[in-house]
Amino acid sequence: MGIANILSVDDDENLQFVIKEYLEDEGHTVFTAANRNELLDILEKETIDIVLQDLVIPNDDGLSMISAIREKSEAFIFIVSGKDDPLDKIIGLEVGADDYITKPFEMRELNARIKATMRRFKQQKETAAAETEDEGPSKITLPHWVLDRSRFQLFDTAGKSMNLTTGEFQLLEALALAPNRVLSREHLFSITRDGKFDVYDRAIDIQIGRIRKKMNDDPNDPQHIKTVRGVGYMLVV
Amino acid sequence: MGIANILSVDDDENLQFVIKEYLEDEGHTVFTAANRNELLDILEKETIDIVLQDLVIPNDDGLSMISAIREKSEAFIFIVSGKDDPLDKIIGLEVGADDYITKPFEMRELNARIKATMRRFKQQKETAAAETEDEGPSKITLPHWVLDRSRFQLFDTAGKSMNLTTGEFQLLEALALAPNRVLSREHLFSITRDGKFDVYDRAIDIQIGRIRKKMNDDPNDPQHIKTVRGVGYMLVV
DNA sequence: ATATATTGTAAGAAACATGTAACAAAGATT
DNA sequence: AATCTTTGTTACATGTTTCTTACAATATAT
């Protein structure tokens, strides 16, 4: 990622040439349009990410062209204006443009803004994706505890952190998702780590011990994590 | 504020009665539904803030009901599960629920959770309001910092610039957009730069180090950017 | 009661992840 | 082209986490 389909709408052929050269050097694909017909034509045929729209187009109106773009496309629209007119800016943003840049501009400046825009787009997409692929509840509430899965931490009901390590947290999480059910060492092992489980492996036991210590759970009379001899462990609630 | 419209979905009439009594004593308005039809009916007619959804409903499926709620409402969803619920249901919790609570639960506990949720809601609404009447999402305000997204710079509450580089700012921005959430190095990498992430890549660590230095955040006892071993980094607010 | 199996845990070793200095590379600015 | 800024790489020190081993404690079966 990092490259975009860009459409520049301007009647100034020299400027169009400069913009095209520069942005293509940056790796983008650049289309140009000098009037409304060309604009609509390209929007139809290509998937445009960013439109650079000049406000002053002979025999037409840049602002109304922006509305036309908005109807057809989700593209990010930069207004390119010959004068720094706050009213144009306000109206432009009103009809659906996203940013405003004043002529004459440094190509470097334009490029920087395009980059920032692309990144913002990308970020939005990724955050949205991360949220939907989110695995279920972000918190698990038990009578005396709260497991916060976005913080990877266990808290008591007063909100105090129990300072579990990530590995401890994951083991407890597995138990908490199936409270009052005995889970075998093998099952717990397969959830929390890779590799093959060996019957004499005590790693789970040790880890349970550490969790108990942090939860203040006496192993001889556990209130939270119970041992079921010959089977495994169970979180009771 | 502090009261909410709560909808409890459960087929156990006794439990429904207890919940309703208790929460109404607390000042909330409580609706009850015993099946999908009642649920949809109430969602249609009322603006529900919080739904308590039993995982097991006779002749229906609590999980799919949650998806249905999500389609119609922005409500915060608590999954309520009994200890005898089938394991596959629990493992399959990949829908958009927000909290998970196991029966039997103390009403006091449930009430505390609801209060915490309301507080968060309220806060969210207020920040959203502040943003629109201010200057859009161009600034991210945290307890000790302000991130100005149009200037790509971090300021303290006194307005002093922290002189972050653009790259440093972008990384911090990504963390700030998901406060109190651990983000993996891979995720941070994919947001802030192009190309493929390699597991042994330390670029993110280094940059975090530089940001911490500029924020004056002691890595051994960080107040702002916390390291979660084996997972990633988290901005705490 | 005795033998056997299972679990708890201390202590040390090993594995692992992180912070960071110092240098190199890349990029921007002049 | 020369300089400055920013970012990435390598290498190493440090501290944390996890595992192994060994043995004691406990439960179960005979």
C-alpha cells in the first residue's frame, strides 16, 4: 500500500502536467480531466481514491462538480483553489470536500497531504477490521474478579490489578470461559501453548500455583481454582 | 444522570422478577423479554441502553439473538450464562457482546457493572459532543496530553510542543485511538508503515522508546505507554 | 496401614522479551 | 553536493517469565 488512484480536475494544462509527473514519480496513478464530462467519464471507469478539484473551471462551477463527485464516489476530495477564500472553503467542505489547498502550492506540500490522507484511510479500515474480528466479550465478569481481555489483566472487584503475566492470564482466561467445568491439563496446554503435551509435564501445575498465589487462593482449600485429582483444574464461581 | 433503560432477556420468570425489582429500586427502567419476539418488539419501541442476554433460551439461540440485537441497537450487551450451559456455546462466543457474567451472580455485582458501563457511555457521549462543537476529530485530548492531528504534534496541557517527529506522532496516534487496549507490534507496524512485518523487527520498540523519552515516561514504571510482555503496547489514560 | 499415584512447590536453569546505545541507512533540506 | 534529521539495525545487558528437577505432601487404592 501507499499508492493511490488520483484524479486531478483542472483546465490548466501546464499545472496538470506538473502534477501528473510529480505524483507518478511517487508511484501513484494519475488521471486528468479538464471538464465535467471527462471527470464523470473517468469516475465511471476507474476506482478513484483521491480527487484534486480546481474550483475555477471555465463555463462550469467547481463546487457543483464536487457534489457530482460525491454522488458517484467515496473518494477523498481536495479543493484546489486559486485564492484563499474562507467562504469557498466553508461551502466546499459543506458540499462534501475533505481538505482545501491554495494555489500556488509546493508539490511537496500536496504530496505530504496525500500521504497523510492515505494513512488515515488505511488506519480507519484497519481499526474497523480489528474491531469486527474481535473475539467476543472484552471483559469476563466473575463474582470476585474481572478479566479484561483488552488489557490482558485480572482485576478484583475494587479494580486493583493482580499483575498476572500474559501467560498466566491466558491460562486463567481459558478456565474463566468455562467456569465450573473441569479442564484437563492437556486441554489447557493446547489452548495456551504450542507443541505437544507430555503426560508428565508439570508446567500447567506450576502456572496454576502462581496464579493461585496472586489470587490469594489457598491450594489446600481453594475458593477459586479447584484441583480435580486425576483430571485437571476447574474455576469455580 | 445515572439511570438507564435496561432490557433483561431470560426465560426464568423468578430471576426476571428479582432483577426487575432490584434495578428499579436503583432508579432504572427495566423491561423484560422471555423470547425473541418480545425482545425485538421492545427494541423496536424503546431506546434500550443495556441488554442482559441469557445465553440459553428455550427453542432459540442466545448467540444469534445477540447478533439480532446488534443489528437494531447500539446497546451495551451483557451475556449472562448459567453454569450448566453447553460448552460449545461458550467457546463460540465470537459475537459482539461487551461483557460476560456468570450465573448465579450477586445483584450488587451486576449493579456495579451497570453503573460502570453507564459512566463509560456518558463519557463517550460527552467526548463525541465536544468533538463536533469543537474542530472535528482533529484533536485527541487525553488527561495529560493533546494530540493535534492536523499539525502532527503532541502537546502537554500547558500547550508546550513535545517535538515528536511525524513517525513518532503516527505511532502515538494509533495508540491513542485505542486507549487502554493492548496493540500488538504487528498491528502498530501495519498502521504506521508499509511492507510486511517480521516478528523480530524491533523498529516499533525503538520508536516507543523515543516517544517515552520525549513524554518523560520512565520505562520501568511507565505512566503513559505500558509494555505488555509478549503482546505489545498500550496507552493508559 | 501400606503402597502407589498424584499434586504442590522451592530453587535453580534456561528461554525469552525488552530497553537502549551506537552506528548505519535513508530521507529531507540547504 | 553537503548537511542535518529521522528511522532502522545490530548487539548486548538486563530483567522477567517459564520450565525442569527434585522432593515433600496429600489423596486413593489395596
